[in-house]
Amino acid sequence: MTPHARLIAGSRLPEVGTTIFSVMSALAAEYGAVNLGQGFPDFDCDPRLLELALESMQKGLNQYAPMSGVAALREAVSGKIEATYGRRYDPNDEITITAGATQAIMTAILCAVHPGDEVIVIEPVYDSYVPSIALAGGMPVRVQMEMSDDGFHVPWDKVGAAVSSRTRMIAINSPHNPTGSLLDEQDLQALAKIVDGTRILVLSDEVYEHIVYDSRIHQSVSRHDVLASRAFVISSFGKTFHVTGWKIGYVAAPAELTAEFRKVHQFNVFAVNTPLQYALAKYLQEPATYAGLPAFYQRKRDLFRSGLANTRFRALVCDGTYFQCVDYSCLSSMPEAEFARWLTTQTGVAAIPLAPFYQGGKESRLLRFCFAKKDETLQAALERLASI
């Protein structure tokens, strides 16, 4: 063992390497592939939002924001949640602006999970959850989603069976990355039945809340009394307004939970980008800025799915998010990571394998494509996919 290796031998995250998103994006850049892997748009946001950001900077709003977030933005978020889901969160004591949803997830876990606590996660699970649990000294307990012809579903009987005296939190994500599935009202009722009367908290990752299709309604935990009373509800302006690089999100939670959240937040971030907060506060005054997202992305989803019909990939159900999962079993028996690499280097289209979203890398011959791209980007990818 080298001296440097000895220095890091006690790593808190010994099993964690570079994320699959970074790996596939780097591979796409190296081979000039169409990148439908990492989930970011290749088109610009509304110019009005940029104007507001520049205006804030030019007004000198460039110093530290309050730790909890700019008051005007917290008030705008509170108003948006109340108008959309019917629940009023106090902007002073129950809304916190964060440096993106990933920071919000980690902070919620760090403030609530103690060494030895268990956190139930639903696989396939976004890759930041489990490392955050490990850093808190907690233990992830995994329950796998089940797949049928109408998509992925959470088996709530198995979630209930996974609960123990050490269960501190259940983490959910809807609309769900990577599967594109949604939790419905019956799902929330099943979850509420599990946690009601217990000490179990809920972490609800709702970053794609405004990206749902076919007239479906996003069932936010904020709609449900039992769940909202014990939940950290997390969302992302980056996902909603096509500005993923801004890394600004928020957490809505009861005052008691928010107080604990802010104890950690003040030391791992303290303050979030000031001029962009003021810009978002003004931009949120018009609900049309996010009300049109379902139609905007549904057109892209339908365009992409229509093109996939001319390939040998089988498109799975996609009810929300801007991700489309496909089955490639008619094309190859290669493991997912190997096939994703082949697709990138030989066909020129980058995707994300689903295996890394499972402990041990469950192999299902599934890939995830991101269709938050310009039409010409999607068409270029579809032409290459059809050639296989």
C-alpha cells in the first residue's frame, strides 16, 4: 500500500467511485456521441429569466443571501405550493432555499438520520441517496420496484415488511428517475398507512413535479395531511426552468423539521446564489412559467417514442420526467454497462444503464435516454439508433 493509499484507507464511502453520469458524459464527449445520457437540456431557458438574473446582478444584489433564502423567493415558493397542492407552508419557518436538490437530499438525511438508523430506499434509486445515508451513519434498506406492462410500481406490502424498530426514514421519488413512473393517490395512502403513528419521516424527492403527461396529476406529498406532517418535500428550479447549472432548489417541511434541517444547511452551504434567487422570485410571479411544462415535454416524449418505434428498442411506459427507459434485449445480451459503452462508442448515442441504480447492479437489459433535447438532437439520435 502506498503512503497516499494509507491516507485514504479509512474513507467513509469506500464503495463509491465516479458516478455513471460523469462516466457516460465523458465517453460521449470523447467519441462525439449524441448525449442522451446525463439529464440536462441542450436548449436555453426563457430569455426573460436571464434578463432578471442580469438585472439582479446590476442592482448590486451580489452579497450573501439570508441562510434560509431570500424572503421574496421563500414567499413565492410558499405561494406556488399552496396554489398547486393546497397546502400552506410558512415562508419564514417552513421553506428553505438550497443549492440544488442533491444538497437538499443530503442535508435532510444528515439532520434526521443517526448512526444505526435505517432508511428505506426504493430501487432503482438515484445514486446520491445511499452515500448520503452512509455519511450519516445510517443503513439503507432496499425494496425493489416491480415492473408490469403498465410500468414500474412500488410494492407497498414489501415496504411495510421492511420497516423495523430502527426505521427512521422512507425516501420516495415521484415523478421517478430513472423509470419515469408516478405515484398516485393510492400509493400515498399506502405510504401513510405505513408511517402513521410511528417515528418514521419521509423524504419526498419531487424535482420533476411539473413534468407529467397524459393529463395525469402529480400527487405531491404536500397534498396529504399525514405525510406532509413528517416530510421533507424537495424540488428543483433547475429541472423546472431548464437551468440545471444554476443548482438552486428548495425544501418544504414542518417548522420542527425545518429547524433541524437548517442546523445542517447553515454549515454545509449557508447561503445560496443571491442574484439568481431574486431573479427566480420575480419569475415565479407568473404561474405560466411552469404550467406549460407538461405539454412542452410531452411533445418531445411523443416525438422520441414515435422515432423509437422505427428501432429495435422497446419503449417502456413514461408517465413523467424527461427520461425514457427502453428494453434492448432484442438487440443484445450484453450487460447494461457494456452495451451502453458499445452504443456510445460504436453507434454514437450515449445512454445511462439502469444497473447502477441497484445494489449489486441488477441486470434487466434496460437503458435510460434523456429527451430534454432540441428536436434536431433527438432526430440525430433516432437516426443512429434505427441503424442498429
